[in-house]
Amino acid sequence: MKPFIHEDFLLPTQSARELYHEYAVDEPIFDYHCHLSPKDLVENRSFHNLFEIWLEGDHYKWRAMRLNGVDERFCTGDADPKDKFRAFARTVPHTFRNPIYHWTHLELKRYFGIEELLDEHTADWIWEQANEKLTDPNLSAQGILSKFRVKMVGTTDDPTDTLEYHAKLRDSSCPAEVLPTFRPDRGILTENVENWNSWVDRLSAVCGNDIISFGDYKSCLSQRVDYFDQMGCKASDHGLLRCPLKIGNESEASVVFEKLRSAKSVSSEEREGFAGHVLAYLGELYHSKNWVMQLHLGAARNMNAAIFKQLGPDTGCDSIADVPQVDSLALLLGELSLRQRLPKTVLYNLNPRDNYAFATMCGNFFQKDVPCKVHYGSGWWFLDQWEGMMMQLNALSSLSLLSHFIGMITDSRSFMSYPRHEYFRRLLCNLLGEDLENGALPEQMKLQVGEMVRRICFQNASDYFQLSVS
């Protein structure tokens, strides 16, 4: 019997198989947005067992386990690592049609050569087999990048980060370019004034300058953009519920800044204007550095108050938000365009309702000799699964230019996530192969379609971020 993960997995047509095997499979990976630890890469971390490399920080798996009735101590608690793995193994057979089922078995196959299906009966055997193979240097943090031909890694970093590990990576033998990404959300969002002030104090400390006035604040942000740029940064990232509804002027933002620093009451309109002013100011800085601005919009975070109080953020209790996106997004992009300071931008939506709105928004802003200056980004978070990626590809190809698409990201904290690129590539080839088979694309153009697939897998992103890696 053919194993579940075989060479033609998810490639039902001859054209899909040709596209994948001739144009996609050998392309390297340009992972321009993820949450990998630069410290783990500097130390070339070795993983002692499947829990460490697979379950330690993966809130996708925690969500599935909780839905299956698993006690929290087997997700984020103090249970034995092997028992946590067994609890996950018992959950896997319940994940049919959830991307976790495909990802799990792709990862077992690609990292360990394991073809057996994971369940409670195979859990102990797979645990022992995989743990033994984790002693191979090819499965250390840097070894994994080499194994999967990862040429670029864009981490996600707070502006107050010293980037000490990135500095060490520059002088190391790491097989990939590991570059920081500027993520200043904590300086923009002011709902929790105490947290915002603590962050501003850290910004002051890392800059070595007192932040007394709004001018001081903006100067320190500019200083950190300069530093990140010196460290090779090519992009910023913003994880916002939505863009601000107002862009305040300098005077208005300065008044709000003084109130915030004095812990005085600030209205919602003032917060919006302040956030809009700072975000637009940062957009201008990104434009000056020729960075890419990434906007991840639409996540309703920390919905379970009890879990948030117990475990903090990024622990698997977030949702798709139901908020309007178009007007505020158009306000930001339009203002930066009016100032002639709109940077290259990638838009990611989390609510699939907004697919067509985001895809059409990209076509409103353009620049000579910069193909698709504003990109419609890949399926993100809850949408980086079969249906979500297909909806994104259909919206993009229907309303923009698929040929310039900059491809998939892992958006992951796990070193086990690189088969997600393979998963995306198979779905892309399946989609285009079906079009070739049913006559929606001309058969004589298969070579051109194949070249488009090849570029989407790697080269388009390399060109867009203007980073030549070999």
C-alpha cells in the first residue's frame, strides 16, 4: 500500500505532478516572516525529544488538544514531556481535514523518515525513533535550515531588542541569512497606559536618551530604525486589530503623548489619532530605508481571560476578528501615498470575508518599475490551511497578478514548520495543474506556467525584498 505521504501527495493530475516535480520541489526557501528564536540559531540548539522540537511552543497543537478534552497540564503545564506527546498523539486522529493532520505526517516524513500514522498506538514507537534521530547534527537548529535549503529567515523583533544574537549570526556559519524585522506594536497601542509607559522607558534606556517630549519619542524610534537597518533589516511588521481610524497631526499627537506619559485619561479618538500619527511616521521611515511594511490585520487576541491571566499572550486563545478594515487601511496607505512616502507593503487579512477587499486594495497603489508594490500576502494564521490558501490564491489571481506573488511564509515559532512551504507548493501546483487539465490555461503555455511556479516559490520574494541569497 502506498504510504500516506508519497511523492505525488495532493497532486492528482499529471499537470500538477509535472509542475511540482519539475519546477517547485527543488526551489530553496525564502522565509521572510517567522518567529524563530535567533538565540536558538546562535547556539545551534539541539533538541532532545519530540516535545522540545514539536510541542514546546506550538499553540496550534495546544488548541487541538484542548478541543479534544486534554487537560491543560498536558498542553502548557508540568506533565512529563512524553506524556504530553502521547496526549497529542491521541488527538491527531481527531484532526482529519484540519491542517494539523497533514502537517503532522509531512513533518514526521521529512524530518525523520517516519511513514507510520501517528495515534495512541504508534506514539511510543514514533517517540523513540524520532528522539534517536534528533541526535543527528542535521536536525539541530542550523542543520534544519541547511536540510530544507532555507536561504533567508526574517525573525520578528521588538525595537527595544539589542539584536545581540543577530550580530553573532552575522559572523557565524549559519547557512541562512537571519535578519531582524522591526515590530513596534507596543509603541503604537496605548490601551494599557502602564504597559505602554514601561515600553517607552525601555526604549529610552536602549537609546541612551531621556524621552521627555513627543519629539524625543519619535527621535528614538528613528534611531532604532537606523540600528535595525544597520543590522540588515529589510522589513517591519505590524500585528494590529485594524489600522487606526484617524491620523492625528503633530500637535494633536504631542498632546496625547504628554497625557500618556502623565498617566492621564485619553479618549478613544485621541488614541486613534496618536496611533495613526506614529504609524504614518514609521511608514515614512520605512520608505526612506526601502523596507517592506507588513500589516497583519484582523486578529482578536487573548479571548480567554482566564488563560490569558494564567499563561499570557500567544498561547492559543485568539480568534478571527469581525471588524471593518477597508476605510482605515485606505486612510493609512492613502496618506503615505499622498506624502509620496508609501513603502512597499504586504497586506495580510485574517477574516476571509476581507479577501477581495484586501486584494483589490493592493491595486490602488503602484509605482513604475516596482511590480505589485502593495502585495496581497499569503494565507495567514487561521487561513494557512488548504481552504484558506486556495481562497487567497483565487482572490489574488482573480484580482491581481499571480505571477508576481511572493509566496508562502511559516509564521511559526517551530523549527518543525518548514514542510508548510512544501504544502503550499503542492496546493499551488494542484490549482494550476487543474487549470491546465481542464483547458482554463493553454497547454502550450505549461512551460511559462512552470516558470511562474518556480518564481513564486523563491525568486519573487528575493527580488521584492531586494536580498540576493545563494
